[in-house]
Amino acid sequence: MTGSTNIKTISTPISGIDVTAFQNMEAAVSSVFTPENQVIPGFALAMNAEKVMSARSNPMVKKVLKMATLRYADGIGVVLALRRKGIVSAKIAGCELWEHIMAKAGKHGTRVFLVGAHASVLESAVDKLIKTQKVNIVGYQDGFFGESDEQEVLNRIVELKPEIVTVAMGSPRQEKFIAMCRKLHPSAFYMGVGGTYDVYVGSVKRAPAWALKYNIEWLYRLFQSPKRAKRQLVLIPYLLLLLAGRL
């Protein structure tokens, strides 16, 4: 993707999975568009410590993550891992990257298709994007469709020929869906966005500014939802591997 832009980027492996370092959000957004504001086909995926550890223990997860053409540092743990390898990268929050991409798409009439989330959340996101950013939404589909309906959704995307498709169905389901879609419609840019639509419409609140500033958003979310504790236990072995230089 970097060859079609004037932005120089560096990719380096974290536990065998290449992650691209970006100096700032502008550089990350510029990797999605050519200097002429045309979309560069590909598949962007957020990388954090939890995904790195999951990939280390599950070959299928690692395979899914490697399907992406662009992986960016969405978590401070990955930023620190890059830094330990001598690579400086900004922390690129996936929800913020998505909003910046949508804003640029709105300015240039880029054709966008949204997949995922509850119908009410998705419809609110579509309405807000159209009203505030003038995004050219050519179609959308909530995330509550079964395997029997999957081909129909894929066919709609192929028929409508969007230039950008963002999918909010959680990992690894969203990545698997994107992989199937790319085979049928490879000329689009795809992005797995998790709970981004919920954050965008305010049904889920992000951590406050002070937590974001000090890179402890994960701790804030843990206090807000203690049931995340089991998931975040992987941060301990991740930290040990990071300190030992084994990532």
C-alpha cells in the first residue's frame, strides 16, 4: 500500500506478524488513499497485545491476522514492542482512524458500505455519517445474519461496488468475512472495526481524555467492566515477553 503514496512507512514483525509504524494519524489515513484521493485496495487491521498473544497460541488466529495487508499499532503494548525494536510509532486508535477515513471519504464522494452492529446502532451511525460528513453510503447490513444469509450479503456488496467496506462484527468473525468478501470484490479497501459504530453513536463511551493521554484506556475499561479481567490476564505474559525482547 505504501508504494502508491508519498508516505514512508516501516513494517516490522511482532511475534512473526508485520506491524506498520505511523508517525501520526495523518500518515495512517494517507496510506489508505493515493495523492489523488483514490482508495487503495487492501485490508487494515488493528493490532494490540491481546491479538498478539492469541496469535502466538492459536495458528488459526495468526493465519487470519496475516490476511491483512496493513496492520497498525492500536494498543500501547504494540507501540512499546515496536519501540524496543528501534521503531517509533504513534498509537493509532482504530475508532479514530475509521472516523478520519470516513471524513475523507465524505469529502471525495467515496462509495462506502457498512457491515455490523445492532440494526439500531448501525442505522444511527449511517444517519450521522450522512448528516455530519456527507458520506456516500451505498449500502449497509447489521451484523446479525446467519451463515445462510452470508452469501446474499456478499452478493449485495459485489453488486454495489463500494470503494470502502468497514465491518464491525468482532474478531475473528469480521476478519473471516472480509477475507471472503475480498475474493469476490478485491478492488475495495476493507477495515475490521469491532465496536467502533457503538462508540461513534455514543451507545458505548470511550475512556476519558486523561486515560487516553496516559495510555491506560485498558485499565479504565477494566474498572468499567471487571469481567474483562480474564481476557486481560494475557497482558502479564505479554509484558514478560516484551521485557525479555522475545516479541
